Amino acid sequence: MKIDLKLSNDALVAAHNILKQVYNPSYPNEIQIKVYKSIGFELADKFEKKVKAQQKKASLFDQKKKISVTLKYYEAWALKAIATDLIYTCSNDYSKNLVQTLINVLDQKLQ
């Protein structure tokens, strides 16, 4: 089962910044660290490739264009869990709002 997401450039970068935090674990639960590392590293690499591709072809005319990201069900579940746990690491309110919107979309699609 696959889940398709349509993300703006800003939402893609915000999700990428959250997923970069997976490389610096600060979770109290050992099992949670292992789950986040095993799935989170794959997600971080996937989003990093998307961000780099968008940066290469960036133009002023593509700002409104949405980027399509296809995730497997377990990846979408892990992205929601990681984003929920790490939303406090966002640097500003705009990024927090984008991540919260992503969490809400994932929550609707996972049900």
C-alpha cells in the first residue's frame, strides 16, 4: 500500500529538516531509537534527494508547483511518528505550521 503526498517546496524542506534530526537521537527509549534509525535513515535519504533535485531545478515560476512524494505505508507511519516527536526542533513558527500540516495530512491518509 502506497501513500502519495503533494508537498510545496517549503513543506518539503521543513520535512527534510525534521528528518535530519534522526541522525542525532535524543530519545529515552532504546527501541524507539532503533525504529527511528532503521526507517528514519531511509526517509531522510529519500527527502534529501528530493530537496537536492528541487534545488537544482529551482526557479521563480515553480513556487506554486507541488512536489509528489510516494511513501510506503510504514514509511508514512514512521514519518508521522518522527515529525510528531521532533516538531519542537523547528526553528520558527512557519516551519512548525508546515510540519503540523504534514502530520495532519498523514494522519488522514493513514486511516
